[in-house]
Amino acid sequence: MVDLNVGGQAIRDVRLVIFDKDGTLMDLYHYWSLMIASRARLICQKLGFSEEHYNRLVYEMGVDSEAGRLRPEGPVGIKSREIVLQSAIDYLSSVGHASSYDLCLSSFEEVDRASSQDLKRFVIPIAGAADLIDSLSLNGCKVAIATPDKTARAKLAMEFLGFAARIDLIVGADLVSETKPDPETIRLILDTLNVDRSNAVMVGDAITDMQMGINASLKASIGVLSGLAVKSQLSKMTEYIVKSVAELGVKNA
């Protein structure tokens, strides 16, 4: 059990910290902009589509390349893989390709396989994330990850970053029927790790992360300003806001 220091405020008696993955522990835009670009490029190659369609597909799946950020409404980085997949299918349908499920699914899977062999290009840790996870674990606090990504993909990323040995549980969207902001993911984590909600904290960079923590009635939710949500949005949902996880302090309780 630990006390967390958040900008001079203390959150006491924490037995479990649940992290969002993207934007909280690893660079959000870098990872997803490359993944979405790879997916869109492969789909367009298979269909013989122009650059205009490529740019539109990237945008529809949630990446605003011109602004250099993910779209705040997603879907990528916020919603499940299935919803991102459906956004690509819907776009193709709107331009005359009504039966593109198999093509899009196979493209997503091909990009998964290729990126898994080249994680160094895709995965960049957030500064301070490793030290925070180490400090939590060494002081007897459990660590979990709740992500809209696939569980296996999240595990691969955490293993690559060297975090896996300190993480007690990873739950992706494929292990639950309802993803963020529904509290099902958190309830599964609490039940599996045998931790009461009054001793658990959520840390994430999206409004849906804060909503999920609130919906699960956790002790607190900590908003991270990675760029997905701005301070004015997060402050409506939590009093605990940091620029990055590097600002979180850990003290043995």
C-alpha cells in the first residue's frame, strides 16, 4: 500500500494503480499514427486507391495528421479495435466498396504481424513511466493496465518496454463485453487482483479513462495531459491532473 503525491496533494492508502496504456505509459500519437498509417496504406494498396482516399481513411480511423494529434473523439486510442475497424469499413462503403470487412480485417492483422517484428519503430515510453511502475511495485502497490487495445498487443508492448515483470494484470478490450467508459474492465481487474475499489486509482489521458474510474467508484482518477484531452476537460471530472506520470510521487504508506 502506498500514498500517491499528485501536485502536492496526497491520495492515501492505494493498493492498486490502473493505468491506461497509450499516452500514459507510451507515446500515444507516435504509436497510433504509425499503426493507422500502415493500415490505411495497405488497404489502399489492395484497392488501388489514391492518396486522397489514404488521407481520408487515416482521418476516419482517428488520426489528424495535419494537426499532429489523434482526434479527441477517436476512434483510435479511445475506442475498441472493432470500432476502429468499422470506421474503415464505413468509409469504404461510402465510396462504393460495400463488402470490405474481410479486406480490412486482413489488413489490420497483417499490420499487427509486421509491427510486432519491429516494435522499436512503434513503441516509445513516456519519460518517467518505468521509474513510477518500479516504485509502485517495490513499495507493495499492485499495477494493472486497462486498454482498448488487444490484450496480446498490450502485453507485447509492455514486454518490449521492460515493464511486464512489474505489471500484475493487463486487460484489453477483447476480455470484456463493454469497453471504456463502462466500468467492466476495472471490475474485472479489481476482482482478479482482489482489491477493493476504495483502494484503487485510475490514471489516464482520456475523458473515457476518467469516466471509467468514476463509473467504477474508485478512490480517485488522475488525468494526464498527453494531448488527448485538455486540462479544462479533465478538471470537470477530477481534481488530480498532471502533465505526465513522471510528476506522480510514491511513498510507502
